[in-house]
Amino acid sequence: MPATVPEGKVPDEDGNAAPTPAPTKVPKSKESPSDDNPTRCLNCSTTNTPLWRRDADGRPLCNACGLFRNLHGVDRPANLNTGVIKVRRPALFPRSSFR
């Protein structure tokens, strides 16, 4: 008769308690698909954005299109797409010092 197996243990071939094997870690993909299939904005089709957003149905939107849709409730017009992501630089002096 095999021995009873305590909780947290698994029986080996002989029915004796053996330590539970450690679970193998499977790396999670962070919505960063491979280079052959990049994330593409549903509205403007860009693949380069500082932040990916999702519409109500869970489809990907670039930052600009997502913000525009949340603010105005409609898709961002194509004529607003410049293709350039502007970088903001920190101010040299805090605004309060000029008052």
C-alpha cells in the first residue's frame, strides 16, 4: 500500500512523497510582437508611438489616435498625421521663478 502523500508533494514512481517540481517560467510577451508583424494603429497605421492604447473593442491605437478618440469620440483625421514624434525638453527654469 503506497504511503499517503502530504500536501505540496507529488508521488514518485514508488508512491513515496517527492518534492513538487518548480514551475518553469514562461516569458510573457509584452504586446511587443516580432519585427515581421509589428503592432499597427487601427486608424493611422503607424508602427511607432511612445504609448500604445486600445479602443473599446481592444484593438490597438497609437497614442495620438487614442487620445483624439477619447477626447472627441471620433477617429483622428488623416490630415493631422505628421509622421514625426516631437520630443519635449525639460524647462531650464521653473515657471514660478518668473513671477
